[in-house]
Amino acid sequence: DADVTQTPRNRITKTGKRIMLECSQTKGHDRMYWYRQDPGLGLRLIYYSFDVKDINKGEISDGYSVSRQAQAKFSLSLESAIPNQTALYFCATSDADARAGRDTQYFGPGTRLTVL
Amino acid sequence: AQSVTQLDSHVSVSEGTPVLLRCNYSSSYSPSLFWYVQHPNKGLQLLLKYTSAATLVKGINGFEAEFKKSETSFHLTKPSAHMSDAAEYFCVVSEGPGGYNKLIFGAGTRLAVHP
């Protein structure tokens, strides 16, 4: 079984709809992340969470919100989807490393979202 | 601020020939550096990781990368390409201080392998 799972894997929706993308992990990691991938831009961080009570904005959080329901679950919401939010979305997890910046992130399979 | 530049957006090699994917970084701190691979319609898989130990890092599937501080480079190599290596490769630097492992991704290099 995959350590990091994302649902749905593909979603097509219309402008203005509310969408939730879900991420679950069985790695026992405290830290979880949401990224979006656009062609030619690599991955960009939307939100990250170091534990259930610690949620932080990334570099492109506008138009998104998150919820950390449990250590193993981290969901991303688009309150009112717009076409430029069409992208591939990845969830990732990592375990804290005492040496800052040394922890490795493990990625889920991605969710392809299309907003018409 | 950290940044990553992957010098080639596309690389094409023949099966059995060497692979070189180039990456330069800028960092104000001692960086952690990673290479991830993304196969079509798949998630990102960690190939290898440098965290200030040995400068030559060996990864999975025969890949390795060498950290060269003087050149601020972290190029990925493989002696002999296989068809299954065709994928997109991302060089990543970690912005470490403060305990926040923010990953800065390069734009990616798409590797094509021809028979």
C-alpha cells in the first residue's frame, strides 16, 4: 500500500465550485505539505503544517485553505475554483530532523485538477 | 534567498550512453540538495539526497550526483541510460534555517532515451 495517498486522482469542475482535495499518510510523519505543479515552473508550496495545531502559508496560498484533521490527514480546499487553479496538486510528508532543513519529503501520486 | 537553475529543459540520449543533467543552486546557508524523478502520470520519487556528508552521493537506479561547493553545482549522472529512465527530473534545494524545510524546485529537465 502507498504511504501517501491522495483523493481524488483526477477532478474536473466548473468555475465557482468549492473543491476539496484530500491527503492521507501512513508514514507517521508530523509534517505535511501541499504543492501545485505547473508546466515549466516546478512545484510551488501552497501550505504546510508541522503538526495538527500548526498551519502555515506557503508562497502561493491565495485562493486556497487547508485543514489538518489529524496527524495523518491534511486536506486542501479551493473555496471558489477559478481556471488558473488548473494544475497538478501534490501532497507531501516529512519527519522532523533535528538538523534544520535535512528532512526528506515524500510525495503522493498527485491530483490532476481541471477548472473549466 | 535560495534558488535552483536546471540548465537544460530537455535532454535526449541514446540507450546505453551516459546521462548528465545539470543543476546549479544559490544558497546563503549550507544547503541540502535533492534530485527527484517524476515518471509520466506518477508522483515524485526521491533519487538521492545530499546533506553535508560525502560530496559524491549515490542514489537509486544507478544515478549519482556530486556536490561541488566552489561551482555551486549538483549535477546528476548515470553511466548508461536505460529506456525506463525517461522521465522528468527535478533538482531541489532545501531552505533550512529555522527548522522549516522549504523546498525550492528547479523547473525540471525532461530526459528522453532513444533506442
